[in-house]
Amino acid sequence: MSEEEKPEQEEGQEPEEGDQPEAPEAAEEPAAEKAAEPEAAETEPAEEAVAEQAGADPSAPGGEAEEADLGPKARRRLKRSRAAGPPGPPRTPEQRATERAEQRHASMERRRRYRAARRGKRGEPGTGTPEAPRQPGAKKVRQGVVVSADADKTITVEIAVVRRHRTYEKVVRRTSKLHAHDEANQAQQGDVVRIIESRPLSRTKRWRLLDVLERAPR
């Protein structure tokens, strides 16, 4: 073979195991470093979030909104958990109830003093307008004819009302029957009597016999 063919054959032959170059190992090391860098980048934000949650300010706007959504008991529990200072001594349920009663009594006294001070600033209450004396109104009086006197101490009086219709100008006659109290049973059927309004005497009686104007013929 000539010297020109030897380099071509050497280039075409694969290198043996012992003759491998060291360049690929050097190329693998940067790849491993690059794969490790994203893991570290992923862990750092998580650690920062945990640190921010641990040191979150309770007075932040988000905390106030969450606290407003809580109930009264949950807010008191959250306030006790945020309280600084050494814990108090253990107490029995009776002692806690006594302490709450004392706090309520103190709050009641503060409210009483505050309201008394407000009343003092406004001055003494005025007497206002004096109450007007009660004067009973005029009682109604009706005149009618007795149509029934069968019941004891009760008469039925028929009241006739004659009026002209305000639109059609026609005379309209109407009758109504009222039950009146007759203590002496002096009115008889057919008599013309006058009755006066009174307090309720029974379920249907709201009138009382005033006098007999005309006796019926017998």
C-alpha cells in the first residue's frame, strides 16, 4: 500500500475501546450540572414561599379580609393565638365563667356611665305637651218603629232612611234594624221610639231605649 491509502483506512476504521478520547466525559459533566440547576431553582421559590408564610404580617390586607370572614369565636381564638407574652395560669371552667361575668359587669358599668354623661350633656328631659282632657263625643240618636218586642229587655227597631241619590237624583229608601236595650219592657210592637248609642251590652246590642214617642193602636 501506498502512504496515501493508509490514512484513509485509519480514518474509516472504528477506534478500539482503549483508544477512546476523553472529550465525551468532559461533555457529560456540564450536562449534569445543567440538570441539577433547575432542581435547585425549583426548591428555592418553595422555600421562599414557606418563609413568607411563616413571617406573614397579620395586619396585611389579605389577613384582614380572611379575619372578617371568620365568626366571632374563630376571631377570638385567632386573637388569643396572636397574643404576645407568657401564657396565663391554667383555670377551671368555673373560674373562666366568673371572669366572664366580671367582664360583662364592667362593660355594663361603662355603658351606664357613658349614657348618664350623654343625658347630662343633653340636659333634663322636658315635660312636653300636656295631655288634653278627654271629652266624650256626642252620642248618636235614632228614631224608628219597634218591629219586635218578644225578647226580654230587648227590642228590635227598624230605622227608615230616605235620601236623594246625589248622581241620579232619585229618592232611595233604605231600612236598617238595630237591637236596643229596654230595661222596663215599656216599648211594644208598632211604637215609635227614640234610641241612643251606648256601650256594648251584648253581642248585638249597642243601643238603649231613650223614650217612647208614639204608642201603637191596640
